[in-house]
Amino acid sequence: MERENFGTRFGVLVAMAGSAIGLGNLWRFPYLVGSYGGAAFVFVYIICVFILCLPILFSEVIIGRRSSSNAFGAYRKLAPGTKWKWLGVLSIVTPLIIVSYYSVVGGWGVEYFFKAAMFEFTTGVTRSELGSMFSKFTSSVWAPLMGHSIFLLLTAFIVISGVKSGIEKFGKIMMPLLFVLIIVIAVRAVTLPGAAEGLKYLFSPDFSKIDASVCSAALGQAFFSLSLGMGTMLTYGSYISKKENLAASSTYTAVSDTLFALLASCAIMPAVFAFGLNPQEGPSLVFETLPFIFSNMPMGGIVAILFFLALIVAALTSSISLYEVVVAYLVEEKQYTRRGASILVFIVAWVLGALCSLSFGPLSSFKIFGQTIFNLFDKLSANILMPVGGLLLVIFAGWVMKKDDVISEFTNGGTLKCNRKISGFVYFMIRYICPLIVIAVFASSLIF
Ligand code: PFF
């Protein structure tokens, strides 16, 4: 069967940027900025993205396009009969874990979108009522499960429609909309009286705050946000035609992802400061603190609807990329139909997600390594599985693949002049620097 490819250059970009831009930008990044001291974290994060993670992103896309294969098949094809197939296995299991807990948070977005549409935050509720609204909601059984089911169904539906007419088409419509939405919200937030404090918090770093924990959180977030180390960008890379410039698409992806994370923070932090709230709220920042802000800001009702719409759209374009990794594997390696594979993934991800969802309520006392199931999935994936996956794949590109093949893929057989000029440097980064730094940061986070 002929493999489907993305149809246009813009299609490649929106699909890759769509995968990168998601809850990681709107939900995870702002609360990490708050928890790890503001601008210092932003500074380390940007360095991680452009110096360390961009070459890893190149590597992942190169492996995908070179092999024209799903994440499991790629390692088998490029290094047949070796233990590298286990990296392939990791690249299928990790997205499955992430999509399940991701869908739970996406489901919270669905619920909050409906709440926003009913103007529930803006009808005279107090801050503590909003706090208890969130904890009451997440600890209940049915409402979050409903959100999770709706979100996962939407994801499955887009993936079933195929690479070109599902993933690419959805991205082409939704990604521009997403940027417009976040810009409107950011403009509203930074023009609030007292917003300047928030901007200072975001952009004026206190370098003394940088320590091992900040570096490891920033690196983990960079991996998460760029969708690295788990077969997603590899799978998308395999749908990119041989004529496209991989380095350009990857760089645009990193730039738009970072821009979006900064815009999202500009939409949130200035408002947090304008209302004298605490930026260190943690994961509930978006669901507790923001609704309070919406309830107090002029036109907050409309802004709330736009914000949660943006959150759902961003989350969907990412969850389809996770879902696609597993579907591509089942279709190509296990001869499933696209529909059959999507249904199977739905069932497994639904069950895992349901366990995550229930870990806020009836299963809250069930702990593994001292963590609830949801926290375990979140920490395990961003702090361990993704950096380990990323480390192994960059070692694969730097040490297992032939140098000529990597460079040829990077320069389209030597025809891209600009890429040719930087290829020596990029290869050096891939082979030596990236693996060393990832190991160092990883080790220091285990030691300190
Ligand atoms: N990059 C996505 C985000 O920032 O929300 C999350 C993600 C998607 C992680 C796809 C990993 C992945 F493979």
C-alpha cells in the first residue's frame, strides 16, 4: 500500500507546529515558569530549545524521513537485527501513555469551555468557590470521564480521516485560528492596569535562581513542548516528501512553539500580577487562577470562551500526533486497517486515561512510587521517558546511522546550499554535544 505524505509545505509546518503547540504551552509552561522563578526559567528554557533540542529535532525528523517508516519500523529498518528495536518499542509505548493523560487534561478543557460558554465564572463567584469548583470537578467520577471521552473521540475521528484529509486539513484551519486567539487574549492581559509587573517577572531574569532543578525542569519541558523523543516527530518526518527542507520546517516549528509559549505566558502572568495572585499555583493555574481573573476582567466572559477554545484546539492538534504514532505502527507493522487501529488505540488510551482521571478522586490514595497515577504518568513521561528517548535517538543518529546518510538527508543530497554550510556543525552537535548535555542534566537532576 502506498504511504500517504503531507501534501504541501504549509501542511508540514502546521502539522509539526500543531504537534508541538499544545497543553505544554498553555498549561504546563506557564505553571512551570511560576514554580521555577519566572524569567530565569524562561531564559534556560530558550537555550534548551534552540541549542540542545533543535539538533535533536533534526535527528528525529531525519530518522523518520530516511526510513519512511513508523517509529517502530524505522529502527528495525535502519539497524536491522539489533537491540535498537527496543527504542522503537519505547517510541510506541510512551505516546500511548501520554495521549491517555493528555486526553484527561484536554477533557478538563472541554468542561471548562462549556462552563465558560454558560458564563459560570463570570456570575459573581469568589476565588475560593472557583478553587473548590476545580477540585470538586476533578475529584468527581463522571464529569471528567465525559470530558476525556469527548476529547479522545474527537482525536480518533481526525486520525481516522487520514494524514492529508484529517491531520493536515485540521491543522491548516486551526493553527492560524489558534495564533489569532492567543494574540487577542495576550493583548487583553497586557493592557490591564498593573500588568507590567507580570511582564517583568517573565522577561527580567534573576540568574541566581538557576540551579540543577531549574535546568532539568526546563529541559524536560523543552522535550515535552517540542514533542521530542517519542516517535511523534519521527512519524511526521516520515510523511515529509524528499523535496522538503527538513531543517527549515524543524526550525520554524521550534520558533513558533517558543513564540506561542511566550504569548501564552503573556496572556496569563500579567493578569496574575494585575490581580495580585500567586504565580506559583502549579498545575491548577489555568483552571483555578485564570477563571478568577476572567471573572474580574472587563470582557472576561468572552475572553474565557476564547481561551478554553484555544486550549482545546491546541490540545487536539497535539493529541492527534501522539495518536498517529501508535496508529501508524499498527497499520504498517500489524496490518490493521486505519479504522481498526484507531479503535484499538481508543480503547487502550481510554482505559489508561480513565485511571488517570480517577486518580483525582476515588483512586487518589492509590500511589505508585509515592505518586498518583496521573502524576506518575506526567513525571515519568516528561522527566524520564522523553529525555531518555531523545538521548537514545540522538545517539542513534550520531553514532549508528552513517554520517553520509544523515548529512544527505539534512541537505537533500547536497542540493540545499545553506544546510550544507551548517551541516558539519549540526552533525557535531548531534554526535557529541547533545548527548553529553542531556546526560549531564539528567544525572544532575537525579543527584541533586
Ligand atoms: N508538544 C505537546 C505540547 O506541548 O502540549 C505535547 C506532546 C505532543 C508531547 C506530542 C509529545 C508528543 F509526542
